[in-house]
Amino acid sequence: MLVLLLVALLTLLAPLYAGYLGVDPFRSNLRGKVEIAGEVVQVMQQSTEGLGLGVTPIGPTWNPGGYMLGADNQGRDVAARLLYGGRNSLFIASAATVICLVLATLIGLAAGFLGGVVDMALSRILDVLWAFPVYLLAISLSIVLLTSTIDLGLFTITAGSLALPVFIIGIIYVPYVARPVRARVLTLRHSEFVLAAVGLGLPTHRILRRDILPNLMPTIIVFVPILLALAIVTESALSYLSIGVQPPDASWGTIIQDGQTLLYSRPAVALAPGIAIVITVLALNVLGDAVRDALDPRGQVR
Amino acid sequence: MTNWTRYAALTGAAALLSATAVTAGAETREEMMAAHRGGEIRLVAAAAGGTIDPQINYTLQYWQLFYFTYDGLVTFKRVEGAGAGGVVPDLAEAMPEVSADGLTYTFKLRQGLKFSDGSDVGVDDVVASFQRVFKVSGPTAGTFYNGIVGAEACIAAPADCTLDGGISADAASNTVTITLTAPDPEFLYKIAVPHASVLPAETLQEDAGVTPIPTTGPYMFESYNPNESLVMVRNPHFKEWSVDAQPDGFADSIVFDFGLSAEAQVTAVQNGQADWMFDQPPTDRLAEIGTQNADQVHVNTLTAFWYVPFNVNLAPFDDVRVRQAVNYAIDRDALVGIFGGPVLAQPVCTILPPAFPGHEDHCAYTQNPGTDWTAPDMDKALALVAESGTAGQKVTIVVDDTSVMRDVGTYLQSVLTDLGYDASVNSISGNIQFTYIQNTNNKVQMSVSQWYQDYPAASNFLNVLLGCASFHPGSDSSVNISGYCNEEIDARMQAAMQLATTDPDAANLEWAKIDQAMMAEAPIAPLFTPKHVDLVSKRLGNFLFSPQHQWLMSQAWVQ
């Protein structure tokens, strides 16, 4: 939990760090210079040995005063981009988790409580969605939607905006949550207190709101850290394949992609966001376990 | 042609750094043959290049092989440097007799030539091969060979293609006559490329895929598995008839292995497990091979350019001042850095690449306009944008997802932001980007693309990329990506092409003027001319780089 708070706090402080460095992490800086130990050097260093092939960005200075983790292919400060990228990664993951949970809860409630034809139809739709491997579905959706503007009536998602990965990741995990939610609703639907409420002639919306939803919360809350972790990894994968966050915006996935072409000479560019993802996802998984233990009565007995 | 699927026949000017290149100076060809004949050349690439049908494949990867396996009536001279732009007789005994009106070409076939299966090469094979270009719907049938009489009917109904009136054979005199609908100064170039290879008449009228077709050159294909390797061995029926057109090869066999990433290819060549890598070394490894393997690296200029097509029919680029402003604002040196530094690329402001017919050093969009680009002129650029009143508009740059292309796009986004636009970059799969940016329905405002010559003629850049005839709204095949059509300049280009039939030098002077006239309207922003890096093994000798064929594989030796 502490680790997560720390990561979130650091990413929130991104503008402060960039402001302190006086750099714009979204602008190319191919001709930039930086002062290291009193010496002014080019950020993009032209090879002067041998045939003089290749231009390599400056490596990690390990100095918080600038280019702590080196520069990427555009001469931008990787440390600053890592923080901004973390913001995007965390924002996309959180927003996608909220969308996924809301949709899954609605679908699970409708299917589980109403039963019959509604359950049949919703369950089959979920089955179809589930039949696609997650990444295949995400990649297909991204490629189709990436260059077009989506009009959802209430709001529109323009091509290249952050809302697009949010929307895609939010959708693809719905079946994974809606199914257990539906199963839980089915159990609750036939529990004594709900039968009693029905017997008392209480209106459906009241039963859903007062009897079922509160009892559903543990199931849903357990999903939060798991989904967050999944969403972070999915977002990184999509961005790595350049079908998630679009340049010059950063996310941990895009920074890994930037770093891939520098793996031999500047491994820090790809390693730093990789480590950030590992730490965050690991922390989320540990948190997820803890939450499950806390909320699952049977788990405690065991 | 574009480098989109790496298809290209390329032209370079001079081998800059051919450290190990040994050209015939002291030794005669016979002495070299005696000393170095034999052995196996091992090539590596990330992936196979598709079909090995020379009339269908349009990739640089296999054109390089077709040049020493197949022959046409004429071919580009196999020499190092700019001389390779010249056309020499190949299966034909001599250059054709051309009628006074420029419409009829008569070729006399050499006697005693054989295919690698032992059958004779006859005039009927030549006729059948030209018909086959249409019957298999070759990729250039409608662009290179549509000027032959009867071609229109063949394009409409490929299966029944006869080219009636367009091509005829006379077995008695061993001649083939080709008739055109209009004089075409570039016709000999068009039949010198592998798509006009002569194949046995009985070759199936469909894509040969992985099945080798008998060859006429010094090597033939023995086996092909696109997931593993392509094996070429000596053609037992080959007898050298012209060193200029089709010299005998040194190695006994050439094996092309597939499936290694570019990173792994570099390591394989460094360790001597392979003699040459097809893919360009990753930018990350350039500094390393430039120092540790300097004597194994050959850098050659390509006649190609990277450029930014502006959509002249969409805001804000429908205003010439905006297009000029971006041209002024681009720091071409910074882009050269992205490509690997000044040794690997050269900033350009003209459409025709340096050392290409019709090229004249000229740069309007730089500080101190003159012959060369020196530095961006932000003041002028900002003034032009202010004048146009377009600042603040949304601009999307569409690039493909290769790392260099994305870096170029990201840099351009910064430039547009500096000019006051609300710019973003959209990187889409390399498999679709080239067709996506061509289609006007996609409303692409600005993109990044590349163009490599098919053959050395100015029209191959100016007329193909910016001529009215290349603009097809709503089509994926509209290579005039800018949608630029200036009828006055178009008429001048038609005149220049006709002038080339009688006075090529005067025509090239006119092409240089057309280039400048186009750049005054700035439908595109030329960025830089790339150079090609060949990394070869320590044991490989006699590396020759020709403008048209790139590395002349058959002329290298490994022992």
C-alpha cells in the first residue's frame, strides 16, 4: 500500500520535477546541451570514432539535476518522462478499472437478478467476448479505432486521446468480472433475506440497492487491485505495440518501446519503466491478496 | 517506388567507405576467377521476401538476387558507381534498332543461350514472357508496360493476353519486335528491370510462389522455404556472354537464411557465421560496428529521399504559406541525427536526390538560401504562419511504427508545436501506413514517407510523385500523396519527357527547373537522402556496389 502511495505521489509530482529541471518532456531536444560536472555536452552524441556511424543519447548521469536516467532517442529526459508516463499509466489503469467494474456490475446484476431471457442474452454476449484472447481483442479494437473518432452519444473519443486505451481496456475485461458478479447475485437472489424482502413486496430497485449491492461489494472490491494490475500491464503492452498512448505523450509502455531500440547502448531507458511496472503490479497483487483475505470469511477459516 | 515493403531498386553515387573493396586493378578477371572461384556465400535476413517469381516480386531483397539469376533483353550495366545507370544488351545481341518515329524496337536475340533446365532460349520464350507479365497481373504491368500496343486489352482481360500488334517474333531472323503506342524515352529502363525477365515459354501462367523457374544467369534457385532458406547454386548451362550484362559468379553457391532479428544478424556477421545481412543494422549498433568492424562496413548513397507530403487540399496545408513555413522550420540536421548522423544521411531541399539525373543543388528553405541547406529559419517560418492566420489549428502527422519513422514524426510534432499548431502524431502499422496516407478518404493532413528510384530518370520522382496522373482521389493507390496537381507544371513535365528522347541533357536542365518550380509551391518537404549500410564478413572480398543493383553479390568472393 505504501509503495503504491509512493508511486502515485511521485507521478503526481512529475510537473514539479520537470519544472525544476526546466525541461519539457514532450518536446524533441535533438540539439540540446546539458552541463555535467561543469562541462557542457550534447544530449545527442555523434560517434566520432571509427567511421563515425550512429548518434547515441546521453547515458544516465545519476544526478537528479538532469538526465538522471539519461535521454531517449529524442533527447528528452527519461526520468521526467518516467514520472509523466507513470501518471498516464496509472490514470488509464484506474479509469479503465472503474469503467470495467461499473459495466460488469450492471451486467452481472441484470443477468443474475432478472434471470431468464435477459440472463441468457447477456451471458452469451459475454461468452462471445470471452472467446477472444484478451490481447487479440485489445489489439484488434485498437487498430480499428486508433485513427477514427468514436461518437458514443454522450461523449466522443478523438483519435489518439488517452480515453481510447481507457475505453478499450475497460471493455475487454468486463466478462472476467461480470461472470463472478452474476454468480454472486444468483446466490444472493435465493438467500433468505432477499426472499424475505421479495415476500414483503418491496420494490426491485430497493432490493437491489439495499440488499444485493452491499453484499456484492466484497466481490467487487477484491477485483479492484487485480484489475488495476491487469490494466497497467495491458496498457503497457498496447503502448509498446504503439497502439495505446500516442507520441509525444508517454506511458511506461511507450518508454519501453523507445528504449527497445537503445537496449544495447542505453539499457536504462527500457529498464526503468520495466522496473516501475514490476514494482507497481507486484504491490497491487500483494494488496489484492490482502484485500481478499480480509473480505473472504471462508478464506480466514482456512 | 517506396521502401514500404523494402521494395526498391536503388541507385547510389559512389562507394564512400569501401574499405575492403578490391576492384580489378592489377589482376585480370581470369586471374581473379582462378584465385577466388568456389565456396559458399551465406546471407541472412529477418524474413523471406515472398514469391521467387521474378515477374511478380517487387522487393529490393529479391531484385538483388534476380539480377544475377534472370536476364531480360537488356539490363543495367553491372559496374560499380554511377555507370550502372546505363542500359546494355543482355539476351539481345546488341541494343535494339529503334524506328524513326520511336515506336518500334527490334531486338536480335543471341544464339546458343540455354535455360538452367537445358532447354534453348528462343524468340518464342521472349514473346511468352511479355505476355506472362500481364497474365500474372505483374505489379508494374499497368505502369511500366502499358505503353505496348495491345497492353490495354491485356490489362482488361489478363487470361486472354496476346499483345497482338505489340510484340512479334521472327524465328528465321531470331528477332523480336516490340511496338509502342507512343514514344517512351524510358522504355529501355522499364524492360531492364527483373519484371521483364525472359522465362521459358512453358512456365505456368500464375505466381510461381516457392517453385523455382529455370534461369538464364550464372545461378539458379535450388530450393526455397520461406521459413528457412533460399538456396542458389551454379547454373550448369551458363556460359558467360557479356561481362557488362551478366558476368559469371565467383561463389559456387549462395545460401540466404531467414529468421534472425537485425540485432542477431549483426552478431552473426561479426562472428563470421554469415557473410552479409540484408536488414539495416539497428541504430543502436551503428557506433559499435563503425568502430569495431570498420573494415567490414560499406556505406553507399542511395538515390532516394525521405519526405513529408502535405495534403494541399486540406487545411492548414491548402495555404502555400503554411507549407513553406514548415519547410523553413524543419531542422534537417536534427533529422540526419535521428537517422544515424551525417555519414548516413544528407539534408536535402530538392525533390531529385543528389547525383540523380536532373538534380541541381538548390535550397530555398534555409537561412541564407543558396545551393545547400544550412540551418532552419524559424523567424521566416513564424512570420509565414502569422500571415496565414492558421496558428492553433489541429494537425495530425501519420507515420508508421518503425522506430526511425516514429522518431521523425515525434520531431516534426515538436516543430509544428513551435509554429503554434495543436499537433499530434499517429503511428500506425507499417503494413498499412503507405496505402492509408494515399487515400484521400482518410483525410491525412501530413505524413512521412520515402521514395526510392525504380530507374534513373527524373520523371520517376517528379512526375510519379507529383504529377496530376498519379492523383486518384478515394483510392489506396494514389502515390501523389499531396494531391498536388499543377496543370502548367504537368504540361512542362510531359514536354520534358518528350525532349528526353532527343536531347537528354536539355531535358535534365528543364527537370531541374521543374523541381524548383514545384518546391516554390512546396507540396512536400524533402528531409534527407539516406545512405545504405552493408555489413559484411571479414572473409568477403570484392564488394562492389552498383547504383541500380546495390551489392553485386555474384561478383564477391569468399575464398
